[in-house]
Amino acid sequence: MKIKVGVIFGGNTVEHEVSVISAVQAMNHMNQEKYDIIPFYIAKDRTIYCGKMLMDINLYKDMDLLKRYAKKCVLFHKEGKCFAQSLGFFKKIITDIDIMFPIVHGNNVEDGTIQGFLENLGIPYVGSHVIGSALGQDKVIMKQVFESNNLPIVSYIWFFDNEYTLNKADIEKKVQELGFPVVVKPATLGSSVGIEIVKSLEKLDDAILEAMKYDTKIVIEKAVSNLIEVNASVIGNYEECSVSAIEEVMGSDEILSYKDKYLGGGKMSSSKGMASTGRVIPARIDDSLKEEIIELSKKVFRILNLSGVCRIDYLIDREEKKVYINEPNTIPGSLSFYLWEPVGVKYEDLLDMVINIAIKDYRKKMKKVYSFDTNILSNFNGLKGGKGMKGKLR
């Protein structure tokens, strides 16, 4: 009997289309003799659609066509199983699901939101859980965790949007103390959305205001001189993990931008996502740096309590041979399969591995105690002096 794998993707995020590309790629590489693949597309208005036709990338060129033929549905939990049910007057069960595979990118989905939803449904799911996903998305809290573990990161400052409005001069002073050039980022986005390199004070305000379009929290980092950007992927869980080949990323801009990744800024095809970004594998760095990145990758994976497959991005100062952790991607574009193929792991096998890790993690979780069978309210006699408690219960 085939395992019913629900693949959930899309969502109300600026990385919506990136998620669609990654999900369609993955679904078309899954072993269809082993898995019954059930796509669940979350539209930008948060409506969930279900249907096999959602595995065709061309469908997303005409959203009216998609909405006409795919079924609107809701997901719910009943008697230890997860089900998809149609909407409308005559509701019916569309399918049950054995395991869910979130292939989502960005805030409102990848940041623990979708993971929390799936936890509440009581269904096994692939990838990092709520805390790891949230830490991987918030660049400020992530950096604070790295600092507390003495991991190498670039110098930075952060602030909320209202603080910039009220104390612009103070923030500009802190940026000047960092020293130009700097990199301005929204704190909780990915895919290089809203990121800009700023080389002078005159350009700073525009970059901050652009980042503030996307987020309430802004990060400004000291730019790395003589920059080499490299990435490594990690697969596993808290017990054990493995590191992929290391890539050197080639962008047409000073940083690997959204355009490079998804809009054809470099050697790019808009239907292939990160898989066709310009890169050199293995990265052109010496063995000592490679070993450092492998060990750092394992530490980051463990410290953030990640699971499944992730990609960790690094910044290297070429002259000083200094490595800095840039950020982890808990659900990386194209699931970083292109980093595993050079070490002999085919995309189909990678998908098998992460599904098996999720099943293994779920079985372990079910052996833990999360609630008690006893009901301490069964002999409860009511609130004595209830009138006096009214104000306290508000």
C-alpha cells in the first residue's frame, strides 16, 4: 500500500511563487510507485486547494483555471487521522493523509506557522518543528542564539520600524560605527527579498524604508570584504546528521539577489528555482575552510534543533580566510537537492530520506508523555466566591 504524502505549499508570503517552484519540483521527483502524492496549494488569500493537477507548473500561469478545477478544502483531525474535506453544502472527505510534507518559504509559513498548524492536526510532517523553524526564520533571535554559543557571525545592529521613525539619528550613528558598506535586511524574510548593500549614509534611509515594507524588524550587518558566498546542506535530526558538498554561489549582483535566484538575473530559469542558480561545486576554498564549514553546519543544525534537510549559508572573507554564518534555510529552495547529487544522493533518494526521518521522529514523539488520561476537573466543586473572582478572570 502506498504512503499518502500530502505536499503543502504556497501561502500568504512574498516567497509564494518560490514555494510553488520548489514544491512542483519535489512532487515530480517523488517515487510514485511508493507514494500517493496529494498536493495542497495555499493560495495568497489562504484558501487551500487540493488536486493532482496542482503538480503541473503550467497551471499556475492562469489562477482562474486553477481555482476552477482544483477543489477547495479544509484539513482536520479525527480519530487519530488527518483528513481533507471539501467545502460547500455537500461536504465530503476527499482523502486521508499519512504524512505531510511542507515545502513553504518565508514568513507566515516557514517560520513555524504551518508547523504549528500540522502539530495541532496531530499528523507527522517532514522537516524542522516549530521552534527550529521559528529560529531559522528570525535573523535577530537566530544571531542571539549563535552569539550565546560562540559561533562566528558578522557585527550587526537591529531595531523595530517604530524605533527608526522615532530615533533615526541614533540608528544612523550606530550604522556609522559599524562602518560602511553594510547590508540592510528585513529580519524574517528569505530569498533575498528586501535586501540591499549600502555604501554611504546618503543611501541608508532608502534601503531601510524598503526593508520596512516587508517587516517590522530590521537587521543591519557589516558587509564582509573580499566576499565569497558558500552554502552547505545538512540532512538528519538531533541524533545524527550529514553534510553535503559545499557550493560557491555566483551572483550577478554584489550579493545573491532574488533576481539571481528566481528571475533570471544570472544563469537562471524561472521554473527551476535555486537548482539553476550559477554555482561552482565544490567551492574553490581550501580544505581547512571546508572542514570548518562542515563542523559549523553540524553545530548550527543541532543548536537550532533542526530536522529533515536544510541549507546553511556562509560568508567568507577571502583574504583573512574567516568564515561567518549567514543564515540557515530550514526549507531551502529546491530542497538543496543540487548539493546532494555531487555526493551520490539522487533527488528521489533525498526525498525518501527526509520522509523516513519524519516518520522516525514522529514514532519517537509518540512514546513521550504529552497529556494525562486523568481529569483533575472531574471532582471540581466550582469557583467559591465567584463574584470576587470576576475581575481576576478578565
